[in-house]
Amino acid sequence: MNLGVAVSREARRRPDALALFSTDYSSTYAELDERTNRIAGWLRADQKVSTGDRLAVLLPNRCEVVEYLVASHKAALVYVGLNFRMDDSDLRSVFENAEPRLLVTSEEFRTTAEVLQEAFGVPFVMIEDLVGAKSPLAKVSADPLGLFPSSTDHACIVYTSGTTGRPKGVLFDHSAMSQHATVACLEYEITPDTRYLIQIPHNSSVNITIAPCLMMGAAIGFQDSRSFSPDTFASVVAQFEVTHSFLVPTQLMRVLDQLTDDDRRMSTLTTLGYGSSPISPDRLRDLVARYGAIFLQLYGMAEIASIGTILRKVDHERALGDKPALLNSCGRPSYGVAVRVVDDRGNDVPVGERGEVIFAGPHVMLGYYRDEKRTSDALYDGWMHSGDIGVFDDEGYLYIVDRLKNLIIRGGLNIAPVEIENVIYRHPAVLEVAVVGAPDEEWGERIVAVVARTTNGTVTEQEILDLCRQSELASIKRPEEVRFVDSLPKNAVGKIDKGSVRNQFWTGSRQV
């Protein structure tokens, strides 16, 4: 079942049920069904798109994103959601790869749209021109087109953040989207009564949030993700009685630091997911103590629709009891996902030993769009290779040690920065930290910690060095230098860009 069929079904079953909401927009399922029928008809008739054409959408977080996603499926198109944080270079790379037939955008991106049109000849339309009684959509029939893509037809392309080169187009068919939506509904406990507030960029939310909510007939809300205010987030949660959301660890830390224990505005939340980067176990323990066992940690990658393992609510409860080490884990494999930890020859390593994490399942990507080389490098023998180093414990919980490409090689020893970062995160004044290797004539690399403090937080270099010295870290793993910054560089999906941090120290130096 594709998303167009799902919305039409809900419009028949529950026409007045809330489908979309924000502080300035709302729509029922009946209204969403009618509007997406009109958009689909307009795309086919006025814009002359054909089955299988790519529809690119460049918008901030707003409800119209869902409308064009659903309409693309009703028109038998391939949806390409673009991260509004992408720079011009990445957008050019995406357009060169995807060759979209049309770009849907808004006035704030007009200059970008004009540049892309000049470079690639791709026409664009502004959503501001598609509202009101005199808009082109008002003249289009609200009857369905009657187009039904097959389960194996291409459904969407999700472009990665490009931290390892140009963005890669992760391609899914309708079957994979449907399979993943089922898993997400189970794991995230999504029901028709769910009200899910999307705070992270919408292009990262297509599979993990939007599709499962539409399949279940839940309500989807949007908040501008260009900046994050805990106070605004809490107010929106209270205003719309939000039940579900997802935040990255930096946002959770700001919630913990800037909201008080007696602030009840987030009391309607029953499920709050997090992921994409490490989080301090001590700070996570504080979050659970304040808000209860509402937390889920998701670990995965865009290539498997973001869910590989889950640290479930019950695991967070257990971590406060008999197994505190679970707060360092990313959980157990999700439903329908096979997860292995293998050596460099593809053999499973014993429990407790490190290896690369690989995945298989029905919602693994078809491949990188029009990129056979990078597809074959990552997806082979039926397994998606993550590039992450992990270890299973004897209960089947997975622990991520680090990224293969982030390892620091010091005196011939492979050192995982995340081990050091987890220690530094124990200091309450540390908001973010990136540990990287810098050139060293004797040892090859020395260890540097780059730290951003919390609001009003106070911590010195010596305090960080002492914290590491007094910890379980071996002497060779302790940082020799700490640098403080206002904030750490992020990629387009809000993850700390380790490459940018590391490159500051390696300019003009040889990198092995």
C-alpha cells in the first residue's frame, strides 16, 4: 500500500480526524485527501509529469511537505525531499544525480530555485501560488487519478548528509516504505490517536515518521527546525497535546538545562525518540528521572530507513535498576531486521568482540540512485554495511564503539573517540564534544577534545583533563588538549560533523 492509498482510506474511515497541524495550519484527512488529489491531477495535467519522474521538494518544516509527498504517490512519481540546510554545492550534486522533472519550493528559496533552473533547466513552482480560490489547483478536479504504483515501483529518494563526500541518493520502493511503516508503528507505538510533532528536518522524517503516521491515520505536526528553543517546543507540545516526537541529543540536553523539573507542558508526551549521535548516560538518566520512561533510542542509517536497533522504554527502566550499562547501548534489533557484527572477512565475531555492524531486512534500500560503485561498496551479499564498529553483549544488546573512519591511530593502536567522549560528557557543563586525532610526529596522532559548553556552564581545560585522568580511560586514550568553541559544526541533519572538526588540525598534513 502506498501513501496515497493510505490517506484515501483514512478519509473514508475517519474524514474529520486531524491529519496535519502546526501553529498556522491544520487539515483533516478528508481535506488532505481532496487537496492531494488536486495536486496530483495538476502535476500530471498542467506540469506534464510522467510516471516515474522525480518530484523535488525544497521547503522548511511545514505541513505542505506531507501534501506533496502524498500527491507524488497518487501521481505515480518518485518523491525527492530536500534538506533546506543543504548548501548550493550539495543541491547541485543532488539535481545532477536525481534529474528531477519539477521543483516545488517557497519564496524564501526563490534565488536558489532560479540558480538550479539556470544550471539544470528544471522548472519550479512556489507553494504560495498554489493556494486560494484563484490558484491553479482550484481549477483541477478533486477526483482521484486512479494511478496505483506497484509495490516494486520507486517511491522516494532520501539524500544523505554528505559527510563522506557528495550526498548519496538512498532509493526505496513502495514495498520497503510500507514494511518500514509497519515496523515503526509497532516500535513507536503509533495509533490513530497519536499526535506526532516533527522537529528534525522533514526529509529525514519521511520513513521514520510521516509514512507510519499516515498508514495508521495519526496526526502529524511540524515545528520550524532551523533553530531549537526548548520553551517553544514545550509550548507547542502543550498546545496540541502532542504524544510523540523525536529530538537529537543536543536538543535533549537543552531541554534538560533550560526547562525546570516542575514544568508540566510536556506531560502529554508518551514517546520521545532520540538518536543520530551519542548521549551522556548520566544526562540520559536525569532525563528519565524527570520525564519518566518515555524514551526510545533509535540506531540505524538512512539506508535501512533509520531503524536497525531500538533501546526500548522498558530498557530505559531497567537501566535505572539492575543494568545501568544499558544507557550505553543502542538496544536490540528491531522487528524484521537482522543485525550482525562481523570481522573484515565477513565472519561473525564472538559475543563481546568488536566488528563492523551490518544489516539485512525488507526495508533496506534498493541502492544508491544511479551510483553502482558506492552501492556495491556498501550493499553486498544481501547485507548493508554500516561502517560502524559495534559489539554485542550476552543478552543481545548492541553497543556502538565508533565509526571506522573516526578511529584515531596512535602508536599503532586504534582508539575509538566515542569512549573518550562518553567520559567527557559526564561533566554537567559539557553540551557537545568531538574527540579527534591531530598530527603528532612521534605517535602519529594525538588526541584533542573540542568542547561546547552548556548555557551558563563553566568548565576548564584542566577539569576535562582531570576528569579523563581519573576515569577508566587508559593513559594512551586520554586527550592531551582541550579546545572550547561556541558550537560544533553540524551537517545537514544536525549531526556533529567530525570531518570538519578533524580537518582544522590536518590542513597541509598527511592523513593515513
